[in-house]
Amino acid sequence: MTFIKTPTKGMRDLLPSDMELREYVLNLLKDTYKSFGFTLVSTPSLEHIENLTGRNGGDNEKLIFKVLKRGEKLDINNISDPDDLVDSGLRYDLTVPLTRFYANNMNLLPKPFRALQIGNVWRAEKNQKGRFREFMQCDLDILGEKSNIAEIELISAVITFLKKLDFKGFTIRINDRRILEGIMNSINFPVEKREQILIELDKLDKIGIDGVKEELLNLELDSNSINKFLDAFNGNVTLESFSNTFNLDESIISNLKEIMDTSKELTNSNIVFDPTLVRGMGYYTGPIFEIGVEDVGFSIGGGGRYDKLVEKFINAPTPAVGFSVGFERLTLILSERGFKVPSNKEKIAYLISDDADKKEVFKKAMLDRESNKIVKIVNKSKNFKFQAEELEKEGYIIK
Amino acid sequence: MTFIKTPTKGMRDLLPSDMELREYVLNLLKDTYKSFGFTLVSTPSLEHIENLTGRNGGDNEKLIFKVLKRGEKLDINNISDPDDLVDSGLRYDLTVPLTRFYANNMNLLPKPFRALQIGNVWRAEKNQKGRFREFMQCDLDILGEKSNIAEIELISAVITFLKKLDFKGFTIRINDRRILEGIMNSINFPVEKREQILIELDKLDKIGIDGVKEELLNLELDSNSINKFLDAFNGNVTLESFSNTFNLDESIISNLKEIMDTSKELTNSNIVFDPTLVRGMGYYTGPIFEIGVEDVGFSIGGGGRYDKLVEKFINAPTPAVGFSVGFERLTLILSERGFKVPSNKEKIAYLISDDADKKEVFKKAMLDRESNKIVKIVNKSKNFKFQAEELEKEGYIIK
């Protein structure tokens, strides 16, 4: 007994019941998204460390699991910085790898390209209930589509999927990064502070308007400008009032209206313009959105347009929109709701003792399996009664 | 353009056509193995470094991707050994993690437990055609079953799966680690050299009998004993002749005979006793086997009994047998054979121009998807003819 039987810190073992639910949800998800023309792709779990630390992952970049160089490349006698020791890291999301993938393979892919990615990502976060250091993400992305067909199709696909899991009462909050930029422009906030200003605004629902104000004062912004900025998000704001007050570009407003209007009709959801919606990642360039459902206190998915990310890999302007549902959150909610995975296959357990004619039992079992049954053959134990009870709990009929 | 668009060394991007084949094979595999009562489980990609370097992984332990410690635990000023820098590593197989999983969760699992694992593993191997540093493994294991029901069910399950992919002409080579041990015993090879002797014997098909002899001489073994040992594998050996020559335990022989006999009848395969079969891993304790198929020059799966591994985690003797098909090999063979994934869904592409009534098209598309069609909506491009051709190549009907 020299080994450690618990999983590595912040990670977890998934039991058969966990996996059954996850597989059910994933199959529904794949079927639904495929019906929207999305096709699966996959990228390596490890990415070049350069790609992971290029300031596109926001705070996630602080949480990278870094992988030690190997062989002669690892020189522990000449280290000035821990980063001298590493050449790759575990991906912290699926978006950065997807843009690398697209840049690397675009000549082999349809244009526009509808990508479905299902894969694990890793973040060395502090221990927290319901948060894991390895978790699954399911991302939908449309690359190479400049029109809002991309946003509308993504929202429709995700809501169609969620409805199949009996989620109800959808609220889609929507904003456009260019609106936030337009407001900061009209207030003359210094360009170099804008990324940080948005990070502070993003904390609104956690620390309230006074909290945000304090953080903005810490950025040494003019107090009048801060008040003007925060007033913008106070009270009953509409897309129209915003547009008038801040003299925003008409095409941005009409684009957003069309997305909202069409998505509302297609998905029968509540679509709300929310100018305080920021979303953390630095790479968003246009419409951004988040989905909430009835009786759940947090958003269960979100996404947005990131038209400039592929260009970091190749000289080919590539519009792109992505949407990710929180797969771990979804399955957690379902399991807390006592969701039962539908199952209709008959399950049979053959118990055989050491001296029985095994061959005949094996043959019967093979025939049962061919006729769509689930069959286990088990060595009959001394405590037969207990054994039978346990098998019946699993849903097996004893033969 | 500051980013690197190629995958990290030795790893690969999987395109939609790759993923389509992989998904098809995985779905068949899951369905088949589930019909044998196996249930999916999953373990973290990262394992405690202690568990990975405990001499159960054979040469694979040299190939571990090690993960840098984080935060205060990483002290680059006091390193005497690169291992001071790491606390975990990417798993190099699924067997070590499974035994940890079983030790950690056995009270929540049926006994015996039939586990199906599908997951990536990582090995920093030298670049070689068809070998990747991240690849998928599909492992079947039965834990807690001491009888040969385990071996027979595993062999049956794997052959049933392979038949569904139209593989033919199966040859199952089979041996028992205790037979090899018995031979080495009768020859009086020193106990401490036996692990290494088996590693050399395992090279027989690569370096021939003279090559193995040379390696064994390097181990400073008595030359007469070496000749006696190697003679054992020369010529027409049968389980019976072996048993007589080396006075092997009758229960080991009859157990192996029953496995061979029953598997032959159940799977209609060629079952061959092969005393030179070793299989690399140090943890095997009983029957071991490998599967070959017609027209393929390497084995496409293998496994064996490892009754002592779980005990490295907990004081609970736990018999165990595992079987793994080479998923990457399988999909490579299928794609070289031009295997086409069956598909019967109608695919429709709606091309719409910027000024069209989008909403109506979106609504039609939603209805099509409800009636089991695959539908993409695409912005009509200036070069419409080329766009239509490309969509038709993908199998879409243009509307």
C-alpha cells in the first residue's frame, strides 16, 4: 500500500450513475447540434505554452497546468523563471485551441464551418463545491460567417437542446461589446484602461453599483465620468434609449434587434437587452449573450462573437461566433432534480457455480445479447441471497 | 500573428471525417460492451505522480508528461531533482487509474464490477508514423471475479465488437504468466532477474532467438540454463508437452484449457497457446492474451489478469482481468480500408441573401430538423456556383 487512492486534488472519479447521465446528455446534445449541421472536431489537450499565455484567456491564464519539458530540453541548472521549465500546458478552454485548429486546417474545412467540440479543459482553481479542476466543455462555433445568421443559429440550437432536457422559462440576456465600447468612447475613458473598466463592470451583480464605483475610482478615473458611466446602467434602459443617449452606430443596434427579434420568435424565449453584460474573455468583438432558465440562479450557457482571434494565427480575417453550455452545471442540475435516464433494455444475470456447464450458459447469454438484452454472467457466491439482492438493485433479473 | 498554428509535437487535430469514424466505432463499442453488462466510469487525466512511478507501467513510466507544481509549492531555487518540481502527471494508461478508482469507490460498486473506460492517455514517445503522444484507449475490466468467467466474457465481448466492424479471421494467442514463472522456476533462474528475463523474451518476434540469447547472456545467466529455457519455445509446443516437461500446476493448465476451449466455441476463432507471449506490463499475474485479425500484421488488442494491483492501494485482495482494443489502430485500419460510416439523414442547406426574409427560412429549417433532417442556413455568397458545389460535396441539397 504505497499508492494514493484518492483522485488528484480538485479532480474526481465518475461513477457508473454519473456516466450514464453524462452520456445521455451528450448523446442528446450531439444529435441536436448535428441537426443544425455542426460536425465534431477535436484538438489536443496540450497546447503550446505560447498560445495559452497570449492574453486571450483572461484570468484563466493564471490557472494553467503547465507541463515540464522532457529529456535534454529540461535544464534545471539554468532557470531564471519557472516558464523556462515548460513547453506546453493543458488547455483552459476550447476556444483558443479551436481558432488554432481552424487556422491550421481551414483549407480542408467547409466555409463557413460549424464546429462542435466536446472535451475536457483544466484550470487549477481553488477548491470549491461544484467546481472541478478538470471539467468538460461543449462548444458550438461558427467560423467564417459574418452575418447574424451565426448568432441566431447558435441561440436556436442551444435552446432546442435545452428544451429536450425539459428545461423551461428561458431568458437570454444580450449585449454587444461595441455598445460598451461606444459608451466608453462617448465618455472619453482612456483607451488603455477600458479592458480593466469592463472587468470591473462585470462584477456588478456580485459587488453592486457602489462596489463597482469604488473599483473604478481605484483606476484613477475622473469621478464625473464614472457617475455618467454608471448612470447609464441604472433604471429602465432600452436599446433605443441607449442608442440615443450615446449616439451609437445604427447598424450595431439594428443587428442586435434582428438577433433578439428572430431568436424570440424561433425559441419562444424571453430576450432581454442587458447593457451590463460583459463576459470575461478579452477576445469578444460583437454581440455577446447568456442563457438563464427558470428556477436556476446562474446562467447555464453563454457566448459571443470574436472576429479577431483567428488572425492571431494567420493573416486571414475570419469572423467567428461561439456558444458554450455549461455541461457540468447542466448535469448537476439534472441530478439534483432527480432526473432519471430512460432505459428500456431487459437486464439478465446468469449465476453459475464452479461445477456447472458453463458453456451452455455462455451460449444462451450470447443469444440474449443478440436480441438486444443486457446480460452479465456471475460466479454464484456462497451468500447467494445477498448477491441476488444486489443484482436486483441494479435492475437485473436473476436466471 | 504571434501564435503557433500547428498542434503540439506528436499530437494532432481531428477533422470532421476523422471524428465521424471515431464516433461510429465508439458507439458500436459502447453498445456491444454494455450488452455484456459493462458500465462506463471515468478517472481524472492527471494522477498523483507517486501512482504513476510505482513500477507498474513498465517502460511507459519513462514517457510520462509531468505537471509542474503551482503557487508556493513550486520553489525553483531548491531543486536537486526534476521530480521536486512536479506533483502529478498525465496518465500513461487506464489500468493504474482504474485500480485506484476501484480502491477508492469499491463500496459504491457492484461486486464483481464490469468497467468500461474510454479516455485519452499520454506518452512522450519519439515521432513515428501512426503513433501519437495523445491517444485514446478503450479498456474493459472485470474486478472482483476470481473465476475464468472474467477471461471468457472479455474475449467474447471484444470479438463480438470486432465482428460488427466486419473484421474476420481472428487468432487469439494465449499464455499464462504462471507458466512462464513455472519454467523459470524449474530452470532455477534467479528470482530477482526474472522480470528482466521476460522483458527480453518479449522481444523474440523482433530480434529472433539468437538476439534474445545474446540479451540473456548479458544478464549473466548460466549458458546451459539459457539454452534449456530457449529450447522450450522452439518447435511444436503444446500446452500438454509444456505441462509435462516443466511439471506445471495442473489447475493452471486446466483453467487455460477451459478458457481456450470455451472461447473457441463462443467466438469461432482460432485460439493458440503461445508460450512466448509475455506482454510488457509488470502487473500481470495469470492468463494473458492478444488478438490478431486477418490481413493485419500486428495484434489489435490484448489483456490479462492482474490480481495484485488493487492491493497496492488498499488491503483488499481483488482479482482483476482487463482487455484493451487498440482504438487508434482499429480506426486507422478502417480508414485505410476506405470504410464508410453509414448515414441516412437528409441534408438541406438554405442559402439566404442579406435582404431575404430570414425569419421564414429559420422557421422552415426548425421544422425540417424536427423531422430528422440535418439543416444548415448559409449566407449566400457572391460566388454562388462555387458555394453550391462545395455544399453538394458535403452531401447537402441546396434550397
